[in-house]
Amino acid sequence: MTLPGPNDWADWFRGKEFSQDWTSPHFPVWSEVLAPLRERPCELLEIGSWEGRSAVFFLEFLPLSRITCIDTFGGSPEHFANAEWRASVPKIERRFDANLAGYHGRFEKIRARSATGLDSLLVSHRTFDVIYVDGSHRRDDVLIDTLSSWQMLKPGGTMIWDDYGGGKNLPDVERAKPAVDMFLEMYAGDFTLVRKHYQMIVRKTPGDRKPTWLRWQVHRLGRRLGRF
Ligand SMILES: C[S@@+](CC[C@H](N)C(=O)[O-])C[C@H]1O[C@@H](n2cnc3c(N)ncnc32)[C@H](O)[C@@H]1O
């Protein structure tokens, strides 16, 4: 199977309006990792969409996919520290809408803080094949986004965190890495590592529900026995 390459990527973005490109360096790895999903319907969740570059890639690369995008469309603190990015912030939602307009029926936009948006999806019992965590890169936000969205990742599904290798000069509270590391330590055994680089990519263990349920029963039994 021949995968789309740089010429196809250029076609997908022609005529669309973007101010920044933090995303296309990840296309080769995403292509490799997501290739098995190209021929089947799949559901994606994206936390952090900006002007929609990653969402457009996913929708084009996975022709049978649908994507749910959560964003405040108000930018992140780091966008206000850079004059060029700050100037883009008031235009990002309009650009997202224009860039995604051609994919009518294949995307859902949730304009909200991620915690609120994720909770609304959780109570609706939504599940996803791929989750891309690229909203706030602050440690505590990443941890909350991860813990909420992991519950909605299907067994065998793929989770991608942006900026795992970023912000090396920043204090831990402002970096994604400590949150991702903490999460992976807590959930050791429930995933396989796909890639650990600037982005972290893992695959949820297929059928991990049974061991989790079993662990819970063992935990309950231990507590009951402890009472006698
Ligand atoms: C790095 S950008 C996303 C880039 C995008 N994935 C792309 O490919 O161009 C981060 C986005 O996260 C959004 N964001 C930051 N904190 C958020 C939060 N707490 N809840 C929802 N969105 C947030 C910002 O508005 C911004 O659009």
C-alpha cells in the first residue's frame, strides 16, 4: 500500500489559511503509526486544534475518520509571549472554521476548556480510536486531559502527546513531560510504547478492561478480608 507523501500533504493544505506550522514535522511518524486505520471507519479526539492543521491531516490521511476537536480558541500562555503568535490568536477560530468547512459531517467542534469538553464527552459515553493531546502544555492540565481522555480510548487505540520533549528550560509545572511520565508509571502494563521522542505515542493494551476489572475485584476482596 502506497501512503500519501509530501506532494499529497501539500495538496491537502493548498488554499487553506494558516499562520503557524508546528505540525507537519510529525506527519511522517503519524503516517507510519496510523496507516492501519486508513481503510476502516475510526473516531479521533483532538485536544488543541489552533487553526486546524493537525485535524486536516487526520481527516485527509484517514478518509473514513471523524474527528472531535476541543479548543478554547483563546490560545495558550506561550502564544501570548510571542508577538507573532499573539497577533494570530484573535483569528484562530475563524481560520479553523474556514479550514475545516470542506469536511462537513466529519468533524465536531467543541469550543470549551478541555476539562469541560472532555467531561461532556465522558458523560455521553464516547470512545475513540486515536486521541491527540495538544492543548495546554502545563503539567497539571496535561495530567487532567490525559486521565480523562484515556478512559475514552478504545482498547488497541493510540494516544499521542505533543511537546513531550519540549520546554526543557522551563520549570516542571510548565512542561508536559512530568505529567506524561507520571501517567505512564501509573498505567504501566496497560499500554505498549510506540514512540518516545519529541512526541510520546503509546497503544492501549487490547482487552485491558479485564485485567483492570480483575485488579479491582482483588482489591475489593483484600479490603473485605481486612475487615475480619
Ligand atoms: C499548540 S496549539 C494546537 C496546535 C494544533 N494541534 C495544530 O496542529 O496546529 C494549542 C491549542 O490548545 C488550545 N488550548 C490551550 N489550553 C487549552 C485548554 N485548557 N482547553 C482547551 N484548549 C486549550 C489553544 O487555544 C491552542 O489553540
